[in-house]
Amino acid sequence: MLDKRYSDELMIALRLHEISGERVGEVLAEVESHVADTGEDPRAAFGSPKEYAAKVAAQLDARSGKPSPLSYMLGAALTAALVFVGVGSLLAALNRSPIVFTWVEIVTGALVLGFILSAVFTAFAGARAVTGGRAYKLVALGLAACTLATIFVADRLGDGGSPVIEVPQAAAIVIGVAALAAAVVSLARAVKRGRVVRPR
């Protein structure tokens, strides 16, 4: 019987490579079948979960269970941007009417979102890397520090500057609700795709 710890680590490693839940289930079933038939230790037969997940990912393309890195990153970035815009719009609508954006708020907001996304992507890359994971983690920490520094600078600069965009409160609420609804739909699609399905 396959060791549960190995099975859990392999499942996580495969999901970090954005392999579809259906293919993850097939890989787990193949490993379990091999171990049950031979009694061989899975680490001796397939290597560590990270190593085997990387091997499986290298053999896949978009048609066989793995999206292209570009489409994955764009999808994740879009979802994060929708959440960022949705929450920001609703919070701003509750505090002031109409909502006024200055260049400082626009630029620092874009930088914060960019740093957060970069830190998350780098952390995930480090989690699935077979070697060099510590370097990825250090870069992710550096990006997180840049995020905090940008927020600090934005707070020090305040709301000064000439208004660039002015959004009525009602419009901001509509934008916020629409953006969050779109983010929920995107997340639901990702969860559905990632659900592990064992072959029957």
C-alpha cells in the first residue's frame, strides 16, 4: 500500500505544477498500483514527490492536463486584479463620495499588485523547484518587503496631487460587485479543474 505521506506530498507537488485534477488522479493511481504490485518503495521507484511531479509535468502539454505557463499566469493575475479592484472599489465607496484617484494612488496601487503577484508566483516556483528552492524564497521575501515599502511610501505621500479619475459612489459599488463576482467565477473554474478525480 502506498504511504499516505508520499501520496499527499505527490498530490501537492503535482498541483503546484498546475496539472489537472484528472491527471493528478491518474498519476496517483499509477503509483499506488505499482507499489501494490511490486512492494517497492515509491521513493526508490519514482524518486521524491517533487522530482516525480517535475518529471510528469515535463511530459505534459496543454492537451494532456497542463496549461501553458503564460495562460496560467495571466489567469491568476486577472483573478487577483479582479479581487484587488473589487475590494478596493467597495471599501473606497464606503469612505467617500465621489471616489477620486490621484497619480500617486494609481501608481502605488499598480506597484503593490505587481509586487504581490510576483512574490506569490516566485514562492510557488520555489515550492515546486527540485533544487534552489531557498533562492526563490529569498526573492519572494524581497518582493514582499518591496510591497510593504510601497504601501509605506504611499501612506507618507497621502492623498495629495491633482485628481486623475473621478468615479461616482454608485458606479464604484457596481464596479466592485462586478469585479468580485467575476473573481468568484474564475476561482470556481480553477477549483473545478483542480479537483482530483480517481480513475474508475
